[in-house]
Amino acid sequence: MARFAATARAQTIQRLTPERRVATLVPFSAVFQQTAQDDFFELFDRFFSEHWGHTTRQRAQSRLRTRRDLDAAAQVCREACAILLQEDTPDARIRDAVWATIPRATLPAAVTMITEVTDSGSASAEQQSVTTVYPILRPVMT
């Protein structure tokens, strides 16, 4: 019946008796509602995959851009830790020894860079993606 309704012209269905018209159009609407939902989910899956792939690529590119800065910051912190670990430097003189080797503004900047790069920035990017997609998903799932 649904196949007949899909291929028949509107005039043919209009000429049917009311009972037969209902009997033809109800299966048609049920089948094509399911087909429309299947098409929607297929398109949504494609959109969702592309969106997540784009977000993942952006995050990877961002990590690559910060790698040089992270290496430089780690080098500064390594120098400070090397001084800290020297047994011959008295505890009271450690800060003076660090500041003698590393400029005062450099170490806090290095720590800030390491904190920015190593914080869970990826979670915020994923959270942003979910926030973008959720308004589309909510009506579909209810």
C-alpha cells in the first residue's frame, strides 16, 4: 500500500473512496516517516563525524603550534630545578642562585606557559563541540 501511494499520482489517490484513501495514506505516512528519520540520522551522523574530525584536527594543530613554546618553557624550568637539586647550594641561597641564572620574569612566564598548554584545554574544546551539537540533538531524541 505504501509503495502504491508513493508511486501513484495525487489525482489517483483523490479518486479513491475515503476508506481506501485512508487505508493507502496511513501506511504511506508510517513508512515514509521512518525513511525520513533514517535519512536524517544518516545526514546527522555525517555532520557529527565531520564536526568532531574538524575539532580534533584543530586541537592537534593547536598543540603543534605550542610545542616550541612548551619546549622553551620546560628548558627554563629544567634549569631552575637543576639549581634546586644541587646539594652544594644552601637552602637560604636557592632563590638567589635561580635568579642569578634565570631572569626574574622568565621563570613565572615559563610556568604560565606550561600551565596553559598542559591544562585540560582539550576538554573545553570538546565541551564547546557538545554545546554546539546539543541543541540539534535534544529535539531529535525527545
